[in-house]
Amino acid sequence: MIDPAQLFSVAERTALVTGASSGIGRMIATGLAAAGVTVYACARNAERLTDAAHAIVTETGGRCIALPGDISTLAGIEAVVAALSKQEASLHILVNNAGTLCDAPIDDYPEQGWDDVVNLNLKSCFFLTQKLLPMLRAGATSERPSTVINIGSVGGLRIGPRETYAYAAAKAGLHHVSGSLAKRLGPENITVNSIAPGFFPSDMTRITSGEMHDMLIGMVPRRRVGEAQDVAGVAIFLSSPAAAYITGTVIPLEGGMSL
């Protein structure tokens, strides 16, 4: 007999969410905490992260622990993994969300901006997953796999109006490496999927021009920006038993923007 409450339950699971102090990362961290997950929230700005974790606990009544760290370097990744492993023996959910953006005309596009974007948006996702494999394996069973959720982008699915060359390339690469990881880790009871958000309110997507905002909304058949429950809902689903047989997918979450 199918029990819908258990089918979509993520209670008593443990998660690490990167880039969790704001934007999509905070939305996902809040949703998971509200659903009964013990959430370790990671971001580089310790003060801002601590404030966000406290706010999530107050809002949800759940568990959210600040785990400051800079995952843009391998040394930073190893430090975060070491800190987490002192608190937990296993990990059930990893959300690779931390990212950055460089938007510049092609004639002036900076090498450092390219490197920063690719390092954080693509390279760090792979190596954080790699370093956390022992904990993900420890939390996985055939009935309840551990799951990696990579936050890609609609920009990795279609060419957008902004000159975000490195960002689009990194997100498309992240979608692809998610499939590679899914194929390799599936036999070890670890699923790997990507969410490709469209326009959600965040520091990276802040639009000051009303004309640009209207143009972007006009590209979305649903005629609105994404909201917290939209991305939190997909993350909870992918972390639940209902998604135990789903791996290697890219889920567009963009109100039809890529149609």
C-alpha cells in the first residue's frame, strides 16, 4: 500500500546546502528545514549566514546550523567537509547551489571573471561532491538513496539576453557532469539530478531596469518570477522516496521560459 505521507517525507534526513545565506539556496534550506531535515547551511560570509540560519530556525521551528566556508578552492572545500564530518557520520542530501555571475560585453569580458565563475559554478560542485562521497555512501541504502541536487540554470539550456558567457557554459557543464555522476554513482545508491531555475529573486539576478524586468517576465509563459515554494518543492521531491528512481535528469524550473 502506498502511503503518500511517507512517499514524500524527508523527515530526519541530513542535508548540506551551499550558498544558503540568500536566494535559491536559502529558499531550499528553509523548505528542507520546514520538512524536518537537519540542514547545514554553508556560505562564505559567516555573519550573514548565521543571521540566515537563525531566521530559518525561527520561521520553520526546524534545525538549521550555520557552517561558514569558502568552497571556491579545494582547500576551502576540504575545510567544510572536515567541519561537517565532526558533526555527522553520514549525509543524505547535498545541494550544490553556491554560484557567481560575470556579465560583461564580449570585447571586455575579463579572464578573472571567467575563471571565478567556472571555478565556483562548476569545479567546486564536482569536488565538493567527490570529497563528500564517504558521507553520502554512509547515508545511502537501496530503498533510500542519498541524493545530490545540482542547481543549474535555464541559461545552461538556452541562450539568454545577457552576456553571461562563463555562467551559461558552466551551468551547461554542470547539467552534463550531473549525468556523468548519476551514471557512476547510481550503483552505489546515490542519485544525482539538476534543477535548472529560470528567473528567481536573488542577489545575482537583481534587475534595476524596469524595462529589462518586463522583458524577462514577458519571456515566461507563467508571467511571474519563481517563488520559494517552487524551488523548495522540487528539492524536497528529489530528496524524498518518491524520487528514488529518478537520476541523471535536468528539471527546468522556469515557468516555461525555455519553450
